[in-house]
Amino acid sequence: MTIIYHIDKQAGVTYVVWDGVVTAELYIAHVKRLLADPDWPPARGLHLSDLRSTSLDPSIDKAVLEKAVGMFREHPKISTVKTAIVAHEAFHQALLYERLISSIEPSVIVFHSLDTACMWLGTDSEAAARELNSLRARAREAGSP
């Protein structure tokens, strides 16, 4: 249904929530929004993507992930970004993305646990959980009639 993000400049973290069924079209639109955002990446370069409440539409295949990687490749600060992805159902697709982007952004790891992802990023897991839950609620409010 949607991908929503918030950049916490003070903490230096970009929080991203994928919620509901996400299509390739939504994903590529998100990448374009993120790359056009002058505040991304924040100073610390930390990026936390929460895919725990999403199902990926079959349109998000290897070709779409390669397209996204190609788009990220053009960003001058991509090598400064350290990304943790937390996924359940989308875990295997997230691993494929990790392999594809590793040539330009070497610090990407997919996790099952938010706590472990936050530990690896060096961020507060309770603060991250609050931010991600708030984003998920906003995403669902925006998607309801």
C-alpha cells in the first residue's frame, strides 16, 4: 500500500516503513522521493528500513531491484550510508537487494530482529520502535478511506 519515511536529523537516522502490499511502482516512486530529498542521507548516514508489515507484489523482481540500485548508484553520498533492513515475509527479497547493492553501499545487512538491527546501527531500539510505529500508523491513516 505504501512506503513512508522520516529523517531524524538530530539522531542522523532515516526511518522507513513499508506497509501492506507494495508494488514496483510504489517502490521506484519511493526511491525517487528519497534521492530528491536534500536531507537524505542525514549526517550519520544511518538508514533503517522496516519491512515487517509488508508483502511484496510480484512486480518487485530482480530487474526492479537492479533498477533501484542503479538509481542509488547516482547519489554522491551513497557510499556513506549504513543500512539495516528488518524483514519477515520479504526477507529473501531483502537479501537479494543486499547482494545487489553491496557493490555501491557496502554496509547493508538484513535482520529478522529490530533490536539486533538497531544494535548494529548503534541506535536506540526503543526510540526506533516508537518512530517506526508512528510511521506505520500514519501510513495506515493515509491509506484508509
